Amino acid sequence: MSEATLAIAKLRTNKPNPNYRPLIFVVAPFTEVVKKDPVIVHKVQSYCRFVYQHGGIPICPQLYLPQFINLHHSQEFQVATFINIVLLTKCAEAWSFGKPTHDMRYFIRLAKRKNKNIRYFNNEMEAN
């Protein structure tokens, strides 16, 4: 059984609903996604698919927020930062994929401050 499958199984322990899926915050390169780098966007989408396939609900603000928030506008960026914090606090864990960028290290520090368990995976989605 993979690290991801075991992690999700552990999070499902003692949940009354057999269909329970924990929220997993996907830590991915924010700036590159906002710049719409198609290679990075595809990778981040595959990370979300990975979480879903292993039984979690992926929460990835990097893919979601730029659809309606202008992250190049400072006031909207501040709102996005607040939304990120709210979403992270609702998640059971944070999963980081690939080599952490400056943006990703911010989310990792934030997850640690919120006492979230953080799991690390490489770009091939293997546990580190």
C-alpha cells in the first residue's frame, strides 16, 4: 500500500460515514500557476488527481482562486491570502509535491503553525 493510501486510510479511521474523504491541502508552486505556465498547471492538476484517486478531496487554491481573483491587484491578493488560510485550516493535512519553491515554503510554514500534518512527495508523487 502506498504512503498516500495509508495516510487517507488513517484519516478515515473512526469516521461513521464509509464514504468519508478528508480534505487535503495541495501545496504547489503558486506563482508559476498564476503565470499560467501550462507545464506547471498540468503537474498541479495531476497532484490533485493523485489526492482524489487515493481517497482525498484536493483543495488547491492555486488552481481555483485565479479564476475569479486578480492576484496582481494587491487588495485582491490580500483577500486570496486570507482565503488560503481559511481553506488550509479546514483541511486534515497538507501534501507538498516536488521541490518546495519560495511560495510553497510559505504554505508549509503556515501549515506547521496551524498544527497540520505535512506529507512530502516528489514530482512523481512518491513519498519523500
